[in-house]
Amino acid sequence: MITMLEVPNLAKMIDYTIVRADATTNDITRICNESVKFGFWSVCVNPCYVSLASKLLKNSNVKICSVVGFPLGANSSKIKILEAENAINEGSNEIDMVMNIGALKSFDFDFVRKDIHGVVLGVKGLNKDAIVKVIIETGFLNREEKINASKLTKQAGADFVKTSTAFNGSGATVNDIKLIRSVVGPYFGIKASGGIRNTAEAIDLIKAGANRLGTSTAVQLIEKSK
């Protein structure tokens, strides 16, 4: 059995996530309360719930993460920046933005870099300590595209590469985490997200190089690791 002895700070590596279209205020309240109870790093919610999460977590150490350009990444850069800035103003500490996958596949690397950098500038201008993660949607990419996406994320000044939205049917894999780590180096952030259903998978991803996990099954991961 996998135990907390292998990753004693597992809870602090988890973004407890609920970004479903049918998520309710009761759902947001529940995950905020559970995040305080279990000591998760953050809750990750849709933009409309940032204000609520901020109120619920006001007196806690749990951070708030919001998604931007989610789940397609195809919004205009101006809209992504406005969405990110609004989330920061309402209390978000971290932004998970979706890369423009079509632009990446079209080899328009300058656009992809500027798209990310615009969000980074907007976010850091409001809160220099805020974190920007870029979702590269690995399920849509071949090996070369994953490498390019990781390089562009780092070049654009973001803080993390994130594997996926979990909305396209595929999620984080050990091989993808190892590949991304080989590209971004030892100190850059990597968030594994999508399809993490048990503690053994979570720990394998961490051992491969992930230093953050995004999951909607955070409570189960912690409870089953004991």
C-alpha cells in the first residue's frame, strides 16, 4: 500500500479542482471546507466562483486558483488577459490558462508566446507573487509539440506547465511528466492534471517530476494513502 511516508506533504501538492459546468455553490462550499480540513494547497474553480471561494477561505492558508480560456484555449488574447485580471482582482492567487493549441499546431510560436506573456504581465502586474500555469493539453499533442509547448511556456515567463484540462478524454501520464521535466529543467513547475484517481498514480507522477497535482478526487487520494 502507498502511504504518506513516501510523500509526506502530498496534500500541500494538490489543487482540489471542480471546474464542471454543473458545479453549484454547494459544491464550491464543500471543496473549500474540505481543503481547509485536509490542508490542500488550493481550490481550483471556474471564474464565476472565485469571489465565493475567496470569502469562504478568507481566514485560511488555502490558495485560490482560477481557469482562463478554459477549456479550449481559443479565446482572444485580450479576453484571456481580462479574464485573468478579473480573477486576480476577485481574490485568485493562481491562474491556469489554456494555451492556444491551434496556434501551436500551426507553428505560430510567436503568437503562442505573446498570448501567454500577455496573461503573465496582466497577472504579475496586479500581484507579483501570483502563479501562472499554462495548460498545454498533452492529449492533443505529439512528442515534438509537447516539447515546443513546454519551451514556449517557459520562454513566456509563466511558472508552470500543466498537462491537461481533463476535458479531452486524456490526462497526465508519467511519460509526459518525464518529457516535460527534461525540457523545462529541474526548477520549473509542472502540474499533472487529468485522470488522477488513486494515490499510487499520484505518487508515480510526483516521482516522475510533477510538483503539483490537479484532481477532483483529492479527498479520496489522501484518505486512501493513510
